[in-house]
Amino acid sequence: MSEHHPIAVIGAGLSGLVLARVLHVHGIATAIYELDASPTARNQGGMLDLHAESGQAALRAAGLFEEFTALVHQGGEEMRIIDKHGTVRMAEAGEDGDRPEIDRNDLRRLLLNSLPDNVIRWGAKVTAARALGDGRHEVTLADGTIFTTDLLIGADGAWSKIRPLVSAATPSYSGVSFIECDLRDATQHPATAELVGGGMMFALADHKGLLTHTETDGSVHTYAAFAAAADWLNTIDFADADAAKSAVLQQFQDWDDRLRALIADADGPLVPRLINALPIGHRWDPTPGITLLGDAAHLMSPFAGEGANLAMLDGAELATALATHPDTEQALRTYEQALFPRSAEMAAGSAENQAVMFGPDALENLIAQMTSYREPVA
């Protein structure tokens, strides 16, 4: 006999965890099914800047804002824009800003610890999902387990197994590829550490860039970013770390040695990533008993810093709608009516920023854009 849940969430990322936490605050139980085998099965990524109107608002709704402030990376809002010759062209101290930085792993741990122990089923890989009628759905897992639910919520990321039940859209390549790497102890690389600073750094030229975060553990996380064909990463042998470094450094031959050291001295393997996105304005028709959150709903490139923030806001707003509307379908429509225009605006902004950062005169255009954000409105 299959298990039944009034509310089932697929995915224990930020959106699914915020949803479950806000529902828990309102006394509503959920079941989360997560592909990862455990909370520590993989690193969750680098630093996030949480915005007052979205990520921070979600944490306030979750009753976790004070705990969040204790985990903030002091000085993490520092920002530098550097040319390829190592000249700092723009710098901000990042003190007393409204977008504090937090390590994604710390944030996820905060959310996990705020939930009852029995909420998340780890190591649960979804292989199939289907509608049963009257808003009910059936989900099958890789181990043969089957469960049913009155409300199925897809919070399972870019390649969501739940999205096809409401939308035929799939992510496509954005035109930008990343290669990730780390200097695990920045004190061992003092010249590079001094150049990139204590927060975020952008070095842009020639339709490519080095984008870094200095993290709370003293490491520097780097994204070597390229406007490139979708198959370009396939030309590099990432199984051979030295060969991969050599190939990537070829792309930065005339860059400052302190910037090149981010790759040349990187610890561990280089990790390739294609940056994919759903169509801007992605939406779906109202569908009984099902909806989407986060990247499953609005995967976008990372160049507006909005993806995680929107995912958290999605979770908080859906949970609030479910807690305040006695009719589930009305709650879903209330949530989606706000979700669609908001995510379309942010996805468009992210695509525009990508064009700025990897187009002609990228460095000057980025400086002008950042300067405009700080000019007083007349």
C-alpha cells in the first residue's frame, strides 16, 4: 500500500526548505523527497547575497532572521571591478549594505535544522510522476516506492521531474560557460588575495571573465566565465587537472599573473558548468494540485543574483498562501499570479546583465551600470 501525503515537495533546496519551514510555523506538515543521500552528500555552492525584499523577507516569514544575521559574512559585501592588467577600476567597502552575504551551506544548514527530523526523505530519486485526477498525483521513486499526494510541489531544480506535468519548456544553453575552481587557503596566495579583496570581484575583458567570492572559510571561489559555443567545454580534458589548467590559462595569456594564479594555483579539479536558462517569461496554465518553485519554475543565468533569492521568496509566498487560503486551488493561483511577472522581470534583467558582462566594452559598461545603481534618484 502506497504512502499518502497531503503536501509533498520534491527537492530539499532553498525553495523547498523555506516552504516547509514556513508551513511548519503555521502548523502544517509536509513531506520532502530529496535526491541527495544525506545533508552533507555534496557542497551546496559558494556565497549568496540575500536581498531585503526577497531572501531576507523569506527568512523573516520563516522566523529565522535573527539566526541568519549571526551567520552573515562580515565584509562579504565588498566589491571590486578589475581590468585584466590587475588595475582596480572600482571598489566598494561593502559596509552596512542591505545585501549581506552568507555561505550557501550555512544557510541550508540553518533551514534544515529548523525542521522536524522526519520531514525529509533522503536518497529519494523520482523516476516518474503522473496525475490521478481531482488534483491528486502519484510519484514513483527509483527504489520502487510509490506515494500519492493531494498537492505536489516541484522544487527539484533545473532538470525538474515535475515540470513536465505542467509545462513543455526545458532549459537551454545561455551562451556562457563556467569553469569553477578554488584557492582553499587565500593566505598562501597573498598577492592574489590582496587583489581580489574580501568579497566579490569581477575581472572582465575579451568576452570572458574571472568572477570570484572570498568565502567565510578563507578560500577564494572562482568562476572562469566564457561566452562560448555549447560544445567548447568538451574540448578540454577535465580528467587531467594539469592539462585542464593549461587549456584554461591559454584563454588568459595576457592577463595579470595575480589573476592567472586563480587558475594556475587552484586546489583540486576544475569543474565545468554550462549556464542554462528557461525561456524568459516561463509560465504554465493553472493545473489542479501541482505547482513549481525556484529553478524548476524560473531557471535563469546568475548575473542578477536573483535565482536563490527568488527561490526563497517562492517558498515563503506559496506557504503563506496555503496557510491563509482554505481553498488549495485559490492558494496556488494567488501564488502563481505573483510569481510569473516577478520571475519574468528578474530573468530579463539577468539576461541583460549577461549581455553587458560578455559583450563589447564589458568592463566600462559594468562600471557604468554599478555607478548608476548608487546615484541618487532625482
